[in-house]
Amino acid sequence: MSGITDTHHHLWDPARRNYPWMTGPAASLRRPYGLDELRSVTSPAGVARTIVVQAAHDEDETEELLATAASSEGLIAGVVGWVDLTAPDLAERLARLRSLPGGELLAGIRHQVHDETDPEWLTRPDVLRGLSMLATAGLVYDLLIRPRELPAARRAVQEVDTLAFVVDHGAKPAIAEGVLEPWSAEIGELARLPNVSCKVSGLVTEADWANWTLTDLRPYTDRLVDVFGADRLMFGSDWPVCTLAASYSDVLQATRECLAELTPGESDAVFTGNAARIYGL
């Protein structure tokens, strides 16, 4: 397979800003990951282009990601950044980001919803207003959620039905524990809504980092295929977070094997075509 689009990876430098989640078992990620290192893992894997995703609630990070994308010679084809969805001047903030170097590559916005104490955060009136403004701006919204937030996500997706939503990491099912419910039922209900898609990404770090196998992953990838279909799934590496449990090439190979029953056309859609359509690359 060639010309792969990786719809989910990160770049960061902890010396430039704080990443509070880089503690405990994730502390090993607290070092710079830049464009050259990204090329070193994507090029051998046959990845033609990528989408870089925010990792901090910081508009300055988004500015830097846009500038990096602009200098990437086409490797980074889109940026999913962060902006305060509840800001009264959200439209102006989005316009400013789009006016910056690389601003035309702003494809979407994300917030670490699963870190909010309120499981209903997505249904707050000020958040729903912000989501509606993203739809008006023609942007995508990435849902970083766990099973706890799936009911609220479903209501938000229903409420803002003009916005394209993308679920990151399959909504982080409890793979290490081998638990399917209530994740399976809730992701099925969310997938009934036509304006939501999903990334097959980040699953190895929801499994047992040291001992995961394809057998552990397949019940979850099978469910994602069942409910979203090949036309609403996209491959994402979640590099460098994935390196806590697997190398870039191992993640790509595991995803291929878990999706091996797809037809060639369906596989091309998951690994390339859907990203162009959903994110407008």
C-alpha cells in the first residue's frame, strides 16, 4: 500500500509549553518531537501526507503547528488545532489563525474533552454555540472522548448536525481490561448519525502496552467497521504517543491486519481517500 494518509499524529516541544498529561507512565514522551523525526518514521512506511493534531490547550501551539505544516513540503496536509470554543470572539480567533502562515491548512479543532470533570461538557450551551461556529467556518471537530462522554457526544452531534465530527481513537475503549460494554452499544448509537466519522488510531495504548496482541484489538476494530463502515473510518498512528506501546511501523501493520477483510477499495478509502473527503485536504 502506498500514498497512505496518517490522520493523527503530534509534534511538540515541552521546553516551549506545558503538557500536563506527560506524567507518570507517559513521562517518557516529555521531549521534543519534530518534523525531521516525523519524516524518519513516515517515509519508510509509505505515508504520503499527514494531519497533525493539537496536544495542548494553547492557541500558540496551533500557530506553531500551522507554520510547521507550511514548511513541511506537503507532508503535513492538515492541522487540527485548539481554540477556546467558548470564547465570545471565536469567529475572530478562527479568522486570525487562518490569516497566519499555514493558516489555509487549518482543517479542524479539538479539545481534550475527556479531561473535563463534567461528562456533559459537550452539551453546554456555550460549547454548542462554538461547535455551530466551527460548522459555519467549514471546519471539522475532533472528539477526544472516552466511553464516559459518548452519550453527551451523541447529543452534541445531533444538535449540531451541520458539523462534521471525527471520533479520535475509537473513543478509547477499555481494551486492556477486555471490556466491550457500554462502549460497544454507545459507539453504535453514535455511528448512526451520518455527520460523524472515526479514526482507527490510539488503540495500542488502550491495550496492555507490554503484551498487547492483534487478538486484543480485533473485537474493537471489528465493531468500528461494523458500525461506521469503511467509508467513515480513517487510519491514524497517534505517533509519538503510540511509542509507549508500539513503533510507528508496528501500529500501521497492526491496523492493516485488523482490517484485512476489507476489499482493496475499502482499504484505500480507510488509509487514504476518506481523509481527503472528510477533512477537505
